[in-house]
Amino acid sequence: MTPVRSSTATNGYTGASLIQQRRVDPLIFGGSDGLWDTISKSKGSDVTVEKIISNFLRRGGSPNTAKQSPNNNAVKYGFGMIHALVVTKAPGSLDLILQQGANPNAMTLGTVEEDKCSALYLAAKVGWLSGLQKLVQAGGDLITSRGGGSKNKSVLHVAAEHCHAAVVEYIVEITQGKLNNQVDAHGATVLHYACASGHSDLVSLVARVYQVPVLQADYQGELPLHWAVRNGRLEVATLLIERFGVDCNAYVPRKVGTSLDLAKSAGHKRLVDYLKGIGALTAKKMDKRREEESSRKDPGQFESTLLKHGLFADSDDF
């Protein structure tokens, strides 16, 4: 008589219905220190890691298990197996746990707010395109995936921030551009992050092809140009000013300085020299210029300005 195979087990692993359920389950703490040490110290395709994870799953362990021991190399407390295998870029082991129902959208369980993120966010951060593709194929949602704690950055933000142009292109293609104009919690666009990264080709792609506005300010009032200058990105600043026509003197009075102010305060000498060479001014000089222009339009306003600074006396004082 042919034996009846259990509906909850297939080749020593779990059945289809349980796998489907696991794909939406949150992480739970578990696993031995030996398991996590092996994963943490691995690099890429490691047969030892695949074997130890395979044994863990065969004994009934969940693919949605999270690390409860302290940080170890890039693998942090609260990382799930899926997150650990992403940061160590282990394709074989990642395939294994995804096949057994690892939740591709699960968030880490760490207590540090800035470390909380999805596996997709981590893959975009480390620039592992093939890993990101595996997660998406397993049901990972690029649109809702977030990280960066209070900044609430998207996968597109973090990919641009770390200069991963190929990952940026993939995300835009898969999401059909739905993330292109999304901002983080502080109003920064993907172009802000691309400019801060210093990748001029990526900046051109985002601004010209994806048409993210070069003049869109974050909630502080800073343009992508300000982000480029603060991070010392001379090539990007030159690109924005000379090709995209961004005003080098753009600023917000008493709130956001000019590019020259930022370059000076950050000690970026080459940027300072470049900006001075094209006529850039400090916010203080821009304020003075505004007052002078206002006085030409309204002489009464000019007298008021002089009086305010103690430079104009009423005739009764003589």
C-alpha cells in the first residue's frame, strides 16, 4: 500500500500552506549563538552557512527567526535571518529561507530606531541587486519598504544615497516611477540623496530622465545643491549650476545659507574657490543686496533701513 504523505511536510521541510502563512509572519527571536556567529562571519556563498540553516529549518526552526544576541560584524541585534543573509550577500542561503517561507517584508526587531528596516531596504543600501531581485520575486513590496528610523527613507532614497545606480534604475523600473517624487520625513527627494552621494551620472539620470525637480526644497528649505555643497561634491554642484541652471546664491533669509556659506563652514576649499569664481555670495551679502534693491524701488524704505541700523538721524537730533 502506498504511504500517505503528510500535507504539512515535504522532503523534511514544511508544506505549502504553512509556507504561505510564514510569508506574512513577523520575526520572532530565536536561534543559537553558534547559528548566528556562523551567519555573521560568512561571506557570500558559504556552504557551511547553507548547511547549518538547512539543519535548523529541518529541525523545525522558523525562517523568520531573529537574532537575540549582540551585534556581530554587520549582523545586528534584531536582524532576521533574511536581513543577515542580505548584508552578508549569501545568495544560496537566501534562496533557501525564501523557499521555506521567510517574510520578505519583515522589519527588524532592534531597539535602535535608526537600525529598523526591511530586507529590501538593506539590499538597496548595500547595493546587492540580485538579492533585491530575489526578494521582489518572493513578494517583497518596494513601495512600502522603509528604513532609516525617523527619516523614513524609501528604498530609492537609500540606493541613491549610497551611489547604487543600477539598483536605482531597477527600483524605478519595477515601481514604474511611483517612488520618484516621494520625500522622506524631512522633505528630501531622491535627488537630494543622489547629490549628497557625489555620483554625477546618477544625479543627471534622476534630474533629466526621472525628472525629479532640481528646485524642490526639503522642509528646511534646502535644495539638492545645498546637500551637494555640504558634502563637498564639486562635480555635482558644477553640474547643477552650469547644466541645470540652479542659482548658486539660492538661500532662505535667516534660515538657510547660500552655497558659499555652506562650503565655507564645511571647509571645502575647492568648492569655495569655484563658487567665488562664478560670483557666489554669502547670505549676509545677499541680504545687503536685497536691501539696496528695495531702497531703489522705495526710497522711504531705504531711510527706514538706515534708521534701523543707526545710520540715519532725524533732523530734530541736530
